[in-house]
Amino acid sequence: MNPEDRLVDLEIKLAHQEHLADTLNRTVYEQARRIDQLEAMLRQLAEHVRDRMPAAANEKPPHY
């Protein structure tokens, strides 16, 4: 393999590596964004449950 062919092969491999790195970066970004959304939803759910607990704790069960 002559030096020019080797250089072309290296450039092709580098282009594939750059594409892979970009794809992985986008994936990590999207996952982090989704985790942030899920954490916000979890906080809202926990707050909702906390707000409802005192009212439910003071109620007598139906069999009393």
C-alpha cells in the first residue's frame, strides 16, 4: 500500500471516528435532557404525594 492510499485510509477512519463521537455526544445530551425531565416529574409526583398524605392520614378508615 503506497503512502497516499494509507493517508486516504486514515482520513476515512478519522471521519468515521468524528461521526461516531458526534453521535455519542448527541446521545449523551439527549439522555441528560431526558433525565432532567424525569427528575422534574419525580419531584412533582413526590410533592403531590406529600400534599395528599396529611389529608389521608387524618381520615378514619371506612370500617369505623
